[in-house]
Amino acid sequence: MKKLTQGEIETLYKVLPNDVQTALSSVDQEKKLQEIMREQDLHVDEAGLVVDLVTLTLLGVYTMKEFIPTLTAELSRLPKDKILSVAEAVNRKVFQPIRSSLEKLTVQRINQEPRESVAVPESHQPLPTHEQKMTEPTQVKSTERDVSYINVDPKVKVIPVDAKQRINNDPYKEPIE
């Protein structure tokens, strides 16, 4: 998990939307997180990691999509289903009320990230394409013969041609009237 200085936290806090600032500084938010930790029966150190990660996510250091993988990495000692239940509770009680502001924050973060540019030399020319017009369709005579009807497997028995007649000419079969 990323560690931030107090100055970095203050600068991130100043650019947050008002509802996210309110959520970060409210006592109600702390009570919600304490309730989640109590419901999920987390130890003090695990609860501290979850609270730190929620705070960093609200500050915009992590996106909501990065929340679960980071939580899984931080709480690697816990079973996967318990981690997912903690994440679901945090999502429902903490992130859901301010979801639209967090999404805007994510978009701003993506737009502010430096993009890598690649220089293309001027001497680079696109490869030539072959543009030939087809005058008339060409037909190639097949030199192969159809062998699909030939039995090449000695284990497979071929049914004789007259077997079909013998099956249909059953002397014990009664005529249908």
C-alpha cells in the first residue's frame, strides 16, 4: 500500500469534491467502518489496513477497481471469501453513497496521468501494398480424388450392399394394413 506524507494528503484532500470531503471527515463514516470491522470480526491490525485503504481510495490514490486487488494483497492471510465480504460491505456502506463523485475522481486521475508518446522517424514510410486487379476467376482442377467413402480402418466392418435388402425382407414381419 502506498504511504503518503501529511502534505500530500492535504493537497489531495483540497481537490476532492465536497461530498467526498464530507465523507472523509465525518464521524458517521468512522462509525460505519467500525461497524463493518465488528461484523466481519477483523483483528485490530487488519481493521487498520482496511481503514487506511478506504481512506486512500476516497482520496483518489486508488481507484475503486484497484480496491479489491489491493485489499486482497494487504489481507493475504485471510480467506478469499472473507476478503470479498469485507469489500462488499465497504462498497455498500461507504462507497455507494458517493459513487458518482468517486467515478469523476477516477476519470480526473486517468486524464492527469502522463501518457507515453512514441517518436516515429520521418524516414519511416508505410509498407507498399500490392494492388492488383483480378481479371477473371481462376479455377484449379483438383488432382486429389475423394477417398472419404473408402474404408481404410480394418477394424471397421463394411456393411454389405445386400444387407439392407435382407433386413427389409424379414419373413417374420407382419404386413401393416
